[in-house]
Amino acid sequence: MVGDIRGHAAAIAANRANWDDRADVHVASRMYDVDGFLADRSAISRVVLNDLSVLAPHLPGGQAQGRSLLHLQCHIGLDTISWARLGAVGVHGLDLSPNSLRHATRIAVADRSDVTWVGGDARFAARLIDRRFEIVVTSAGTIVWLPDLEDWAASIHDLLEPGGVFLIRDDHPILGAMAFSPWDISDDYLGGGGPRTYEDSGSYTEESAGLIAHVENHEWRHDVGEVVTALLRAGLRIEALAELPYMDWPAFTELVPCQQGWTLPDSMPRIPLNFAIVARREASR
């Protein structure tokens, strides 16, 4: 994998610079509403509420309370802090972007939340964190930023306590194949086709066009079969796989509000907007 690491280094560095810029934009946005989140310490992010709805059947009592938790690709930390507010303990958040973690640290201090922040590539998280967790989670626009999933899945396995559970809930890759503009397929659905490189001076938060200085982005397609296979090869047992009709953000104009965030209106064809996988490390391994 050394050649892959070196070959992807420039793309990863460009993404890190882009997300450093995005962090400043996002922390000031109405979409994230950091001030509102801090003002209401009972608030739990929509992302975490949706994650917990998938994960709860796989947790004793349906709760994260009292269980150690690692959040991979945590960005500015609102979701990570939400897990802490739900009673998770030993909470860690890992992200590639130093500026994202700078904001996350500030927000956690203001919230009086006990969270440990770790900088680094999620693929190699097990090299960066010297402990195990009962729960590992990642969600909402994460794995598209990872060139490959084998090291990622192996890290997840190694970071889980025996019997521990992992959740990924993310944008369904069919949306990437449609360039988040249904209904025409314009890009790969299947993974393995190399990076998708583009320039964008904005982000997914409101009124962000022109605010990003480092405009270069590199994404990698990972179809659902690739994700499942990587987790199985790492030694995890798949407990659930779901394709979901909602997502956390208004990715395209046709979406309408729903309880979970955003969905397609009844008049449109029903396609998955998110997928979710729950996997467990065997207690004996």
C-alpha cells in the first residue's frame, strides 16, 4: 500500500486544504447553527438522530449512553459532541483537517463536553489511537474522500472492542453516479475508476459560493458492494444493510423536507438517498 499512499498524497493534501477552508465557512453558516447548538445543550444533531435510529436495534437498550465511542471524519465536531450529549463516554473524534479540529475543540470547550480530538487520515486511524471502542461511527459525506477502503475497514476492526459495533450511514453512491442531479447517469456508480477531480469555490452550506480559496477537490467512488466487501475482509460481521429514502442535507432542488431531513416527493420515482451498514467485531476475535 506504500505506493498508493504516495500516489494519493497530493490529492489528500488538496482535500485537507479545501476542508480547512470549508471549516471556516461551515462554522459561520445557518445550516450548522453553532450558536444555536451551544445555546441548547439538549440539542442533538439531525445526523446523529438519524444514525441512532439505525444503530439503536444493535445496542443494548437502544442507547449509546455509557459506551465508548469513536467518530471518524468528524469535521467541526457537532455530531461528535451530540454523541457525548447522548451519554457516550471516552468520546473521540478524528478528522483530516486541522482547522476543522481547531473549531471542534473550541466548540467542545464552550459546551463543556469531554471529547478527545485526533488529527489524521481515517484509513489509518488505528495507528493514531491507542485504545478500543464499543462503538465506531461515520456518516454524512465521508468515504467519498478516501481513496481506498481496505485500510479503513482494517482500522475499524482493530479499533473496536470484541463485540463492538460499527455504523456507516452515508450518501448513496447512486447519487454520485447522477452527479447529485437526478435523473441522468453521468458518472461511475462502481468504484475503482480512480479519482474524480474538480474545482469548486463553494460548499454545501448556504451562500458559500466564492468563499473557498483552495478549490481543488478529489473524490473516489465506492459502491455499496465495495463497502460491504471491505468490512467483511477486515473480519467484521454484517448485521444490517439498508437503503434509505432520506438524507441529511438538500443535495438537489427536487428534495422536500421530512422528519429525517430531506426526501423525494411522492410524485417522483423512489430511489435510495442514503445507505447504512451495521457491522460487528466478533466477541471471540
